[in-house]
Amino acid sequence: MKYRNNPGPDRLSVHTDKRMQNKVFVAFIALVIRAAIHETMRQQKMFKRMALNQLVLAIAKLKVATVNGKTFLRPATKELKTNFEAFGISLPDFNTLKHPLSVPKKRERKPEVTNVN
């Protein structure tokens, strides 16, 4: 099902050519990354266990929690550890982080300028 506000590359309803080029560029980079993931999965024979979409859902289970300014990595599942090993990536150790993850600050509004004539 396609949604009207889907940010995918199949909706190029933008107002400027620059934004259209940016959207196409991001879609191209996403395609390159997806192709690299697909190739690694093929080489590691991971398609016998799962599809590409299942891999993305499994990786999305990796969660980080911040409590009282300390960052914690939620326990990784066996499936997640296996997927990371297949790609040659070690699970991050948040005990070695120097700076805790921070929430981005909200942008302040610019003051409105009114002309007094």
C-alpha cells in the first residue's frame, strides 16, 4: 500500500529542481547500500535463513536507552549477533563511549519582523 506522504523515490512531487535532485541522490545512495547488503548476504548464504527485509527488521531491534545521563545498549539477540558477525561488524560497546547520546535541541523561531509605516 502506498501512502500519500511516503518519502520514497516514487513520489517526486517537489517544488524545485534542486529538491528533486537531492531526493534522487538519496535514493541512489540507498540503492548502493542495499546492493552491498544484498551481495554480502549472497556471499554469506544468508538468504537460506532470511530475506533482506527480515534482516532490516532484525537489525532494527538493536536499541539504546539513556537513563540519568548514562547510555545503555539493550541486550542483543542471538539472531542479531549472528547478522552482525556475517557482515564483519562487532556489536558496539557503550561502556567505552566518552559522550552520552544526546537529544537534538529544538530550533528557536526567528523573531517576526513587522514594518511600521
